[in-house]
Amino acid sequence: MMIASKNAVLRYRIIDRCIRSTAFPFPSKQELREACEEELYGSVSSSHICDSTIEKDLFAMRNEHDAPIKFSRANKGYYYEDANYSIDEIPLNDKDVDAIKMAANVLYQFKNSSLFKNFDFAISKILDRVNISDNINDEEIENFVQFEKVNKIQGSEYLETLLEAIKNKKKVQFAYQSFSASEKKLRRVHPYLLKEYRHRWYLIGKNELKNVVQTYGLDRLDELQMLEDSFTMDNSFDPDLFFKYSLGITANVGHPEKIKIETEELLSKYLLSQPLHLSQEYHGEVNGKHVFTYFLLPTYELRTQLLGFGDEVKVIEPLSLAKTLKEICENVIQKY
């Protein structure tokens, strides 16, 4: 049996809803195409989906999912010979069940967040529906898959309020204590974006007093209030670009630089299979060493990552980063 693409499966669902509609029965091929265009791309245009694609979808639904699709010449549209049929009733196979089980376990770590206050119930319903288990922490799956255990994520109780403030462009105020500060200070912020990194949540927003975009860890935030005052989004802020040159959560600090490193063969295989950053480029082997380059901000997270590779890596450029890492290594030696 042919495995349908993700977009094809989405089209099947849309076509199914159209054919089952009692408000607009007997949809034509063109109406099915337009419905798929509208839902998947937000507009009706033949540039995305052609009539032949819909014909193939109808054929696949009949042959792969036993959909009783018929064409009514009198009504010039499609209908189900069995009015009770729905593609939603198709049973899941073993791979589907395993995927849902794994996703449920991964997401369950957020069960204590107010944003996911109904999550436990919803996941339980899904698990019951596919007859996996009524217990999200079913020990059986632990015999085959081990999930990373995460403690309660501090600050997650603020997610719902912050998300509402971002969507409605409302200013927020909170007490905040950075790792370098000895006490909390009041901050008034225009909230732009929520970001999760290594099981911690962060708020990215403009500090109203300093007029600069900053990052705030939700675990260091207290006494959050959503204010009545609205704000106007800074047009220069682009969430896709803000972290483009960052490895981690530090951004908007300094300028990105070309980072050139040499690695041993074993580490090179690891980096090729799991790139350190999207900007990674591999330049092959030179004098027994494997050369990689990046375009990044020389942040704390980058330094920590490179130091974590130990003697498997050497920074070639920039010299300032190489010097900083050398000084850190010398300080570590002195401690021992």
C-alpha cells in the first residue's frame, strides 16, 4: 500500500468533511479543490493544488481507506454511499499507536502548567481511544523506550498570562532577579515571544525603561501582572531572525562572527549527524583534522558547548574566542 504524504492525509480529511457536510452536500471536484486550497494555504488558487491531485486523492481514499465515494450525475457532485462513513473512524495501526504513546509521554512533562491544565484529561482520552492504556506512565513502554525525566518547570504557571498578553499586545510588569543581581527589580515589558530552551521557558520582550529587547527566564520572574496599557510591536523585531545567529537563548548581544574549529574524527561524525547550528559548514579533512565553520554570536552557550567537547575540538577563529577558552581551561587546571 502506498504511504500518503502529510499533505495528502490532510487533504483526505478536508475532502471527507466536505462530502459529509449536510449544509453543502454533493461538492464538486472544483469545490473540493477550493476547500483544500483555503484550509491549507489560506486562499483559493490553482497554483497550489490541481484537479488531477484531487482525482488522485479520491482514488486513494477509495482504494486505501475503503471510502464509499460515489459521483451523483443528477447533483453533479460527490457523496458517500454509506452515509455513516467517516475517514476519522479508520483504526490506527501499530506505528500510529506507538507514535501517540511516545508523544504523550514527552508532552506529559508540562502537565503542571496552567496553559495545559486540561492536558492530563485530553491525553487520557486519546490513550483510551486507541486502546493503549489509561495510565500515561504505563511502565510497559519503559521496557522499550526511556524518556528524559524532567522536574516541574519553574515559571510555567505564568505561560497562560504571558501568552494572552502577547496575543492582545498588553504590557506586563513583574519583579525580576537575574543570576548576577543580588535582589529583584521591577520590570515593565512589552512581551513579544515565548521560547523554550533546555526545559526552561523564557520571555523575549522590550524593556520599556531601557527601550531594548531582552530575554527573561520565567523561573526568575515573580509577581506577574498583565496591565491595561497596550503597546505597539517594534517593526524591527523578527522572531525568526532574533535567534538566527544564537546557540541557545542569548541573542541581540554583539555581532555574529565566523567561528572556525578543528575536530578529531569521532567528533566530526557526531557533528555531521547532528549539526551544532544551522549555519554549520563542513570543509573536509585538513592535516588529519576535520574543519567546520559557523556564523554565530560568541555567547556563553557556545563557549560551554565547545568546552564540553574537551580535547576533541580546537577553535581556530576568531582568536578572541580561542583566547577566552584557553583562559577558562587554565583556570580549570588551577582548581585541580
